[in-house]
Amino acid sequence: MKRHLGGVFFGLYLKKYLLTIFRKAYTEI
């Protein structure tokens, strides 16, 4: 359970991180 929860949090963090980079790159163009 704890391991699964950690995976979910990691996935959300990674998605947020990628979204931030994509948005930054999009605005710089």
C-alpha cells in the first residue's frame, strides 16, 4: 500500500515537472 502510494506521488510529481518544462519551452518559442 505504502509502495503503491509512493508510486502515485512520484507519477504526479513527474507529470507536474514535465508539464512545467513543456509550458516554459512553449512560452519561450
